[in-house]
Amino acid sequence: MTGRRAREAAILLLAAVSLGHFAFEVRAARQNCCFDFGIFWDNMRGWATSGRLYPQADTLNEFLPGSATYKFPPFYAAILASLLGLGIDDGIYVFQSVLQVVLYLAAVGLVLATLGARRTSDVALAYALALSFGPFFETLWRLQPETWILFLLAAALFLLARGDERPAGAALGLAAMLKLYPAALLACFAIARRRRAVEGFVLASAAAALVGLAVFGTSENAVYFGHLLPFMSGETAVDGFGSEGMGLPRYLDALLGLDPVAAKRAATVLVAAAFALTGGLVIAARSRDRTIRVEVLAFAAFVPLTLELLPNAWANYQVLLLLPLLAVLLPAPTAGGPQGPLLLAATAYALCLYHQQMTDMGWPRAEGRDAFFESWQTLRGIGAPWLSWAACLWSLLRPAP
């Protein structure tokens, strides 16, 4: 009893420290806002006067990786257009920042609800981990839509655990129309033969496409889906953005000396093999155990692989790793049970504590700070996704407690 109380007290203390850290980081993000969202918002202002959503489409080099250009699907732009129509202009950055924080905290709450975590110590641990998670602050500084995607993935997981397959698929479909890469998670539904979830995905993504069509018309939609998307799908890893780029091809290029095209192909083959292995283990786990625990781990295991499919997975995309990390770290460990998954997940989480904005703020204040940051972020880029994936698979192999 004494040990349990000490653990609970330590978790509550950690949560309090994390809350203070979170407030500091959010304040710093507001003071330095915003690297990326200004590009999106200026583009919406330009559309309001010119009627063109992708005005640089005639120059495809404007849509190379890392370029300061709006290059997301029309559905995301339609959401921004609705805000512009409501007159939220001068206050858009404050509104978006608050929305990001609310969606982030709500995503953690959905994971807690999915896992049935009701004890104060479980809730405190989940938020303690979330409130110090570096990739969220990288997302907040940029006001990128990865927080929206995290919330929709958490909602999909929550609905899936409740047996609401079509709404779960719909949540994933909406996420895929904000940015296209979450569509890879459809593999989880297909492997589990969740036909209704696949139907929900198709219906929601089609509805989102129709929204974009209604707002921007056939011409701009044709530009994106028929002209820009084929060009952008052929992108290879770039190394011109320091440690912000964390795509697997970049590391294969550096480690194996491959050219960018060969590195992308090698990474695709490797990740495809990991998808197949994950699918086989998920099928085996579900055949012996249909509990919520298995459903959560099965879905979560595909999240890191989805990021690894991208030739240029930027650092803030790793905010999605919070989902598999909570899936492994949150359930209370059983006495005498294997601690390997917890160790892997804890290591992945620790790699995500130090993030890009810390070095931008001049921390640590020491000679060689940039070299330390580059080394740390390289370890994080390689280690965090694969450790998270391995932790989920290891947990799937464990018998139910």
C-alpha cells in the first residue's frame, strides 16, 4: 500500500511540474508564433481576392518539400475559408493556438476514455506525459494541422473500441483529407476486415472532397488532385532543413550512401515489410484476444509506420506518436510481467522531450549546442518511431493481464 501511494504521489508531482512546463512552452509559442500558419492564412486572403487557391501551380518547384507554399488538400483550406468568412482575421492566431491546445488535451482525454482509465493516477500520468511532449510544441509553434489529425485519430480509436465502426472510419477519412498521409492507417481496418469502417472512411473522405469542391470549384480541385498531387507524390527526401526532416529515406541515404530515389525505394520496401509483419501479428493477437487493449495496440502500431512511409516526415509530425506511447505506457504494469515494452516506449518518449524550439530559445546555453541538438534529433528521428512500433508489437505478444 505504501509503495502504491508513493507512486501516486510521484505521478501527481510529475503532473504538476509538467503543467508548469506546458504553460511556459505555450507562452513561448505565442510569443514566437507562427512559422507556417502565416503562409496558409495569407494564401486564404489571396484566394478571397483572386479566386485562386494554388496560384503558384504553374511553377511546380514552388511545391518542393519545405517550400513556403500552401499545398494541402482543398478541404483544409475550406475550413480556413469558413473562419475567414466569419471575420476571424486579426484574432486568428490566438484562436488557432487555443484550438490546438483544446484539441490536444481532448485527444488525451479520448485515449483515457478508450482505455477505461478512471483512477486519478492514470489520468495524471497521461497528462503528465502529454504536457511535456516535445512534438506538440513544435506543432504549436507552427500551428500545423497535426494536432487536428491527432484528435481525429484518437476519436477513431475511441469509436472503434465502442464498436462504432462507420464513425471511426469517418474520423480517419476526415484526417486523411486534412493531409493525405493518415490514409495509410486504413490498412488497420482492412487487415481486421472492418468493412463498415472502410465504408465510413470512403463516405467521409468523399464528403470532405465535395466540401472542397463546393468552396473552390472544379478548377482549383483539378489543379490540386490532377496536377500538384502527382508531382508531390514523387518527392524524395531533402537534407536542407537541418534536423527538422525525420523521414526514413534521409537516414538511409546518410547511412548507406544511397541516392535519394534509391533511398526512398528502400525505405518503402522496409516499411511495407513492417506493415505486413504488423498485420500478421495483429491478426494473431485478435484471434486469441478481442479486448479493447488489443484493438488499441493494433491501431496504435500502424501510426509510427504511417509516418515512416513519408519521404519527408517533419519533426512535428511525431506528435502522432503520443497515441502509441500512451497505449503502452498508460496501462498499469502487472507484477512480474515483462517490462520490455515499457522500456522501449519510455526511451522513445524520452527522445521526444528535447525539441527544436528549445534550441531556438538558446537552450542549453553552452558551446556546441547546435551539434548536441543535431545529434539528439537524429537519434529521435530514427529511434522514436521504431521504438514506439516495437513497443506496441511486444505488448501485443504479451498475454492479457
